[in-house]
Amino acid sequence: MFHISRFLPAVLLIAFMSSQIQAQHDESLIRILSKHKGHILTVAFSPDDKTIATGSEDKLIFLWNVETGEVTKTFEGHNSKVQFLEFSPDGKYLLSAGGTQIFLWNIETGTSRSFTGHKTHIWNVRFNPDGTQFVSTDLLNKFRLWDLGSGEIIHSFEGHTKTVLAVAISPDNKYIASGSLDQTIKIWDAKTKEMVRSINAHGGNIYSLDFSPDGKLLASASEDETIKVWDISTGKIVKLFLGHQYAVMYVRFSPDGKFLISASYDKTAKFWEVKSGQCIYTFVDHTDILNVADFSHDGKYIITGSDDGNAMLWEVSPRFFAEFFYWDELKAEMDETRLFEERRKSETKQEYDDRQVRAEKFKNELYLKYYQKYLEDPGDQ
């Protein structure tokens, strides 16, 4: 059930909903986290989704209360921009990387310990599933596996011919994936440390990788403006995602594995359905390039970070699905009620205001109705 209307600009799609035309994305934006004095390069949700961590070119890390939008803690210690953040699986620690420094922060006390060994700028750090180890990449053609307890490097993975930027560990801890400026993805056995597969993946630098929750698929984001999803068992491409206009810097699976969120230098984040490969929704509020976008662990929210210095918290709204998959039916029901018409000549301002309230309530009920239909009818997807 697909219609040409969904390819029109969002403002045109919903113009009838209000006498004051408002961009579609505004409705899903919950709040803007604005305190950094530089580009936001990395964001992360805590495992309980109560805290968001942001890292910036200003060398600072802020912890934000998701419910209030207030900064609860500030971590200082990096002597260069903070490139990457990741919470430990138990939520007690935060791993941060920037310049040649890696820190592990105790969330409760704010104290940190450092891991030394990198000589060039660090791009990526990722925990393994039980939080006892992590991997890191820098500007070299290899990446490292660390023991969290001892702080020692366990292994250095070599096989790429150019800088390795992206890395990910499968949820079952069986595989490690690495992505490089040599445009290949390599899959490594996490136990034996041997390379089991090499994939000629993209036509440009590979910036981000993420395993699906079941560990069977791997998503990759590239300078070539595409996102690809790969079958780990075969190394073959499962789906190609087209829509970004510049390099795609970041990609993540939703907690249920059905969706992707991506961040691009085209100043947008895109919400994709994995099964169809279609972009369901585009977030366009940022005024500069996007570096990062991720889901909350319950899948209800998305956080984005940009060179405009802001992190934005978004709702994954039923509206996305209702308007994308069922636009004609949705619009027909709304038109039939006549609740969404312009103010009538015979109508007082109070009557018009009351009608707008009823219209908003009816619209939200329709969104929920068609979202439920999406969930219950796979044939419509």
C-alpha cells in the first residue's frame, strides 16, 4: 500500500491539518539539549534510558536527565574533542574516547581511569556484551581489543590496508566486524581472533557498523551516501538503503531489529524500515551536519547530535507509520470529519478553537489506529 504522496515534502503532506502550516518533524521533537560550546560528535543512552551522555569538540561530557532535560553531571579530563561515548552494559560506567585518550568513568562518583596505547586520533570504542572487554579504532590500519579489568591490550587485529574507523561486536560475542577506508568490511572470530570473511562493501570510506540484535545482520554506513545491511553467514548484501545526499556517518539498529536510524552530513537523520529498505521518516531540525543518531534501549526515542552544537531528543511516533503507509485512508477519514477545515465565516473564535482541540484529539486517535494496523498486518509493510 504505497502512494506517490509520501514522496512530496512533509509540509505539503500535512498542510490541511492546521491553518498555520508547521513542519512535520516539529511534532516528534521532544526537546533540544543545548549546552555544549562546540560540535556534538557522540551521544549515548544509558541502559535504563534515564540518562543521555553527550560529547563534544569542547572536550566536555555532559550527562542529561532524559525526563527533565537538565545536566546532572559534567565529566572533564579530555585534552581533545570527545569523539565517542558508550555506556557499559550494566550502566555503571561510561567509556569515552578523544584524541589519543580513552577514559572509563564511574557514573556515580565521576572518577575515571585511563587506557594508554593509542598514538593517533581514536574514532570508535565499543564494549563487548558482558562489559569485560572493549575494542577501539584510530587512524591506523588495525584495531585493538582491551581487557577492562587489567587495562591491557589483548589483541591487535591486522588485515585492512587502510585506516580502520568502524567496529562492532555481535550481541552473542561470536564476531567482531571492522570497517575501513579500504572500503572493506572484515568479520573476525572473537574467540580465535582469526578473520573469517572479507567483504568488498562500499565505494567510499566506511564510518559506522552495527549488528542486529539477533547477530545475524550487520549494517554499514559509508561516505558513498549509502547504508547496506549484510548477512553475516554469507557475506552477501540483504538490503541497500538510498536517500541520503552526503556521507552517512552513523547507523544503528532499533532494539527489535526492525528499523535503522542513520545520521548524515546532509544535515538529516533518517528512520528506515529494514524489511522494505524504505525511509519512513526524515528528521530535519538540525541546521548543520549530523554526526550521530541512536535509539533508546526501549525503542521509543531517538537522540541525534550535530555540528550545530545541539542534541535533539525525538519520539518514535505512531504518526510516522500512519502517514507513510496509510496516507490515503488517513486523509480521507480526516477530510470526512470536516474538523480540519479553515475557520468558517459563521464560526466564532471560541468555536474554532474548540474544533481544533477536537481535531487534534481525533488525529492522534487515527495515528494510533493506523499504527496498530501496521503492527498487525505484515502484508501492508
